[in-house]
Amino acid sequence: MIGTRPLRVAVAAVLAAAALVLAGCSNDPLAQQYLEGSNKNYISGDGSITEVPVADRGDAVQFSSTDENGDPVDSSDYAGQVLVLNFWYAGCAPCRAEAPALAELSEKYADQGASFLGVNVRDQVPTAVAFAKTYGVDYPSVVDTDGAMQLAFTGTVAPNAVPTTLVIDPQGRVAARILGQLTDPTILDTLIKSNLPGGDSGEPVATPTATPAAAVSGGSS
């Protein structure tokens, strides 16, 4: 009969080795959540907000993809307006919780200089469409299962959690990031307003220059 003690020792050794491997991946949020036993099946953020000063925003981010309706989406479509990008997927509980607030803000800013675009990081088209219908989300979502959109925004304010909401300024630069669930819609509302032309972080509103009457009339005769 094979003794149980050696077997238990061997199993313990294997588990210890696995824990060390995972511990070595402490920079990986999903691995860390596995160690904590949270079993969330998504990388959650802490709700932290990062605002990027205008002088530090760098170059505009270029992207192109296709939304859930098969229509092309390109960064140039949003030139000159604030763009709110929300990274999500249907199985993410915080994504479901924040969806109504995002939908409401999207309606508020329709034709007011700001647009919303979802970035679905996991689902297939039918799931994305069903989610939008369930939660009353009227703005489109890119189906980004190949990670191209996520890759375009890698950097100091990358979408490192799901959900993540990025605010893109009218020049196509990342202006702010909410890492995790949007628990207070007024925060995003303020970030949008501040990046509209004339806002605290936006470009100043152009003031028309008065034209001398002589130049208009061709001068005095």
C-alpha cells in the first residue's frame, strides 16, 4: 500500500512552487487577484483618476476598427471633439453597473461637442449588441477581440483594467483616465466639460478679430 504522507508532501511542494510562480507575476493584476482568491474573472481597477496636463499629452492617438454594426470607426471621425472611450465586456460586473450612467451622459452630450465609443475587449458581436439593448446604450462599440484598440492606447495612461474610461481631447490626445468602475458620473461629466473648447483643460475659444471698417469698405474715397 502506498503511503499517503509522501503524496501529501509532493502535492504541497507542487502547490508551493505554483504559488512562487504566481508571486513572481505580482505585476500581473489578474495573477494577483488569483492569489487573493477574488475569482472576479476580470482585472479590476481601483477607481483612481489620472488627469494629464495639456503640456504633457504628447501626440494624438490614431486608431481604426469596426463597430458591432459592421461600420468603420476611425480616430479622424472624432477630430475636434471630446471622445469618451469606455473599455468593457458583458461578463464584467462593474461594466454592467456603470453602463446606465454612461448611456445617460452620452445622451446629455449628443451634439454638444462630445461623443462616446465603447471598446468591447472580449465578446462577439451578438453579445455586444444584446448588452447595448439591455442597458440602453445607444453609442457604438468597437469589437476589439484582437486587442488593436487596446494596443493603440498603451503607455502611461493605458487602459490597464476593465472597465477603464479614457477622455480624449479635441486634438486626439489622452486627457484623463478613470481606472475601474465609474461610481460617480459627475466626475466624468466634469472631465468632459473641462476638455471642451473653453473648458479648464481645453483649448481657448477663438475670439473673432474685429476687421477695420476701412478694410471692409475698401477705404474712404
